Amino acid sequence: GDSVTQMEGPVTLSEEAFLTINCTYTATGYPSLFWYVQYPGEGLQLLLKATKADDKGSNKGFEATYRKETTSFHLEKGSVQVSDSAVYFCALSGNTGFQKLVFGTGTRLLVSP
Amino acid sequence: NAGVTQTPKFRILKIGQSMTLQCAQDMNHNYMYWYRQDPGMGLKLIYYSVGAGITDKGEVPNGYNVSRSTTEDFPLRLELAAPSQTSVYFCASSSSPLSRSSSYEQYFGPGTRLTVT
């Protein structure tokens, strides 16, 4: 079945450092790919998405490019802030006609001043 | 516009007790979902609904029941609570896809933290 693998955390960075969180997937066909963010004590929020190969999703300085050849959707940000501290989930939605989301296990990001 | 709301925020149950987790959305979304989030395990789909009166099982439905009598509400019922059901439960909703290749954002509630002892 479909699955998502993302790097284990926590990822600990200083403010203004460069961020990469790796995400790879296994799926049949052409899934849509997502990054969700969960701030402490809150539910998940969509951060960005890409629906076809070579699409780049971007939001709030975060970017991720849908790479079908490497089945990857790595999350990047050029300069992180303390307020970016959260748990980040990579997810995919298959092409079954139903919007079932398959999530990775989440990566906790801790940014220190 | 409150989005997706869930009650209660926290609950402690004894083994064998029952309870209903409430979920409501005010975005007129047809699709609604229940997930559980276990530490280090990501989110697993429990049940989902594609419209009022229509529900179906997700990956981990055992021990749970749902109903969808209105578009707005999608309660999750635990009949005989077990320690394995200790988790954080999230409700989500989304609009309907226009085609099989469409993907739409799911909007999540703040979650219910349930402990069964």
C-alpha cells in the first residue's frame, strides 16, 4: 500500500539556519503530496502541497518540490525562526477518488534563539 | 466561522466505560474524517464519511463507531474503552473532489486527548 517515510527528529537548529526535512513516498500512480504543520497544542494545518510531478509548493518561506524520479518531497526553508518550532508531517493522497491521506510519522523541529 | 470544533479537549476514562467524541464543522464540507495520533506513529484513519448518512471504515476502525446524521456533525463513539485507545483524536473535514485527480485540503480540529486507565 501507499506509505510515507520522513526523517526522524528532533531536528534542532539555531535561528536563521537552513532547514531540510526529508520525505520519500511509495505510491501507485500519481499521488498529491502535502506538508502539514502542527504547533504545540493545536491540530494540523496545511503548509503546502503539490499535485503533479515537478510542481513546487511554497508558503511562509517553506518550499518543497515534487520529484517523481526520486519519489521525494523534501521540505526546505532558507532561514528558520523560533516560531517555526513545530511538528511537520509529510502526507500523500492517492488517486483512488477518495481523499485518504497517508501520513509520515512526523518530524519535530526545535529552533533556538 | 469556527472551522472544525471538537469536544472535549481532554478526557480520562476507566476501562470498559463508553463515551462520544464530538466533532462539528461549519464549512459545509461533505467529507469528514476521524484520525488517531499515537506518539511517533503519525496519524491513522479510523472512519470517514462522504456525506450525511454515509460512513466507512478506515485503517483502524475496531473499537469505534460513527454516525453522520447531518452534514455538520460527525461523532465518534467508543463503546468499551481499552488502554490501547489512549491517544489523541483528530477530526477533519474537506470539500468534495471535482475529479479523481483532484486533491483538497483537509481542515483539522484541535484534537481530543483521551487517556484510558
